[in-house]
Amino acid sequence: MTEIQKNIAVANLVIDELHKDKPFVLKLDVEERKNFLSILGAAKIDFKIIHHANGCDILVEESIVHPLYAVMATYIAKHEKPKNDIDDFIASGEFDKAFKNVFGLPKGVVKSLKEVS
């Protein structure tokens, strides 16, 4: 998993927790803390964070929910690559099945035409 994918996972985790009654403590392990701080970058959000050996605890109060959501959602929108369904469709063989007769005549018709000519 790339760093961006890890960051996206942490951003989604944070967003998923923001529905809780406030205030609450968001607990992140060491790796999640690193990704969380990477996502925040230079964002100016005033929150309390307690770093400890196993990660960190973030006090989430009502006043930071919207700014925190905005930073996390913006990161996801900027870095998440949309799934390319057409590649899966082609790889599964369904494209060939769906368009078998679109790009030429069916084999039976071609055979019949040869017999006529």
C-alpha cells in the first residue's frame, strides 16, 4: 500500500469518526498518526493532541469537526483515483461478448456469403 493510499485510509477513518457525540477522543496508532499529520500539513486547525508511544489521542470538539472534515475530504478528492470500470469490463471478456457482432458480420453470415458468391 502506498503512502497516499495509507493517507486516504486514515482520512476516511477520521471522517467516519466525526459523527460521534462531541467531545470525543480519536485514538490513532503510530502509523495512523504519521499519516494524519501528513494530511494536515499546514492546515490551521486548533485542536488538542496528546502524543504517546503507541500513537496519539486527538480531542475532537464540535468547533473542529467542519475544518477537520474539509481537510480530510479535500485530501481524498485530490489523491483518490477513480476506479476505471472499462478496464475491468474489457479484462473480464464481457466487452468481447457485448460487441462481438458490432465490428463485423457474424461468422455464420460470412460463411453464407462465401457460399453465395
